[in-house]
Amino acid sequence: MSKQIEQNSTQAPADESGRLLTDKDIRKCAWRWCMSVNGYNYETQLAPSVVFSEADALKKIYRDDDAAYRDSLENSAKYFNVTPPVAGILLGAGLAMEEKNGTAALGAVQDLKVGLMGSLSGIGDAIIWILIPTIFGSISAYLAQSGNPIGALLFVAVNLVFSLGVKIKSWDWGYHFGTQLITSLADKVAALTESMSILGLTVVGALIPSVVKLSTNLTINIGDVSFGLQEGLFDKILLGLLPVCATAIVYQLIKKGVSTNKIILGIIVFCWLGAAFGFLG
């Protein structure tokens, strides 16, 4: 903003560092966010959780000015939807802006949210919801399959760190670094999102032959020669050919809008038939 925003006189007095909110206040916002992030509706998405999380901090900023406090809450109640673990970066930055400039910053706070919700979600979805669960979920599954209890403990620990831990810490990042953190990442958002997506897809592709188990017992007899389709044909073309084909078919069904429940039921029925008639290994 080229135009300097005037300080709101209704704010509570700042401490020697110029801050109105303490680290304890920001941490309280983060914990309330963790408890209320399921406060979701189709009109404003996560806005109810934002209001619940920021209410006490905003009350401290605007002290006894009920009108300013109400205006700030109404601004917080506007549409907001960001990957929850990283949402605190925007919300913490918004609190820092209101702490400094009061209600005069409400428009800038909303502009910040609207302008960066999509970009931040692109990074958060790729890393938190896709990349991390895919990598550590596969490691945990392999450990669990071998009877190692560390597999289950590892997956729980990773979820706590990357979901609960980042969800809390992101408020500190947003509040202390504010828009400086966002602007420093702005020119790297597209490249980071694309690289995370590529890495996630690569990991998923590498897991197909080891996780999707599919082979056939069918044999072909030509005169006195007999060979199995699996070893004599499919494995010669590509190791893991049938798992790749099965994954491609499921992917196409999902793209066509077939429900996952129907797909799972179809896989179960296909496996039953394969076991009954002996054409699956």
C-alpha cells in the first residue's frame, strides 16, 4: 500500500517492543484453531473457525471499543478457505496488521487473505495432504506388514508433526514475519507447487508395482509348447504391467465420476471371481 494507514486510537497500549499481543496470545489462537477447524459451512467455509480462533486476540487489540471489535469480527467472518495446517500464516499476519493499524487495516487484511488463499493452499495441499502422507504412509505400511509396531507409531508421529505441529507453528510464522514471509515466497509459489506435484506423482507411480499386487496364472499352449502369460508375456513387456493397467483403469473410472465405493466393490468382486476361476495369481 502506497498510502500510509493511520494508527487506530482505540487499541490497547503496546508494550515496550510495540507489540499488543504476546506469544501466549498467539499460541492461544493456534490452539483454538486446532480445536475448531471443523467449524465449516458452505457459505464462508472456514470463517467460523477464524472468528473463534481470533476472538480473544482481537478483543485485546481493540480493548473497550465494542464497535471496532465488532467490525473486526465481521471482517474475520468473511469467506476463508486455506489448507488448515498452513492457514495460520495468513491469519497471524492479519493479526499483526490489525495490531499495528487497527480497523484501518481491515481492508488490507481481507485483500491479503483473498490474494493468497489459493497460492498458499496450492503449496499446503501438495505437501501436507499429498506428498507427506504418500511417502511416510508407504514406509509405515511396509513396516506394519512385517509386524513392526514402529510403522503405526511413525504414521501417528508424522501426522502430529505435519498437521498439529505445523498448524500451531504457522501462527507464529505469520505473526512474527507477517507479509514479509508471504512476499518472499510469492515468486516461488508456482515453481514450488509444480515441483511438489511432480514429486508426489513420481512417488505414487513408484509405489504401484510394489503395493498393487496383481498377476495371472493363465497359460497358453501352442503345440507342445506351454508358457505362462505372466512370466512369458507380461513380465517380458514390462514388470508390473498388470498393476499399472489396473491403476490406469481405476484412475479413468474416477475421472468419469464413478464413486470410489463402487470401484472398491468392483475390485472385490473381480478378485473373488479371479480366485474362484483361477485366472488370478
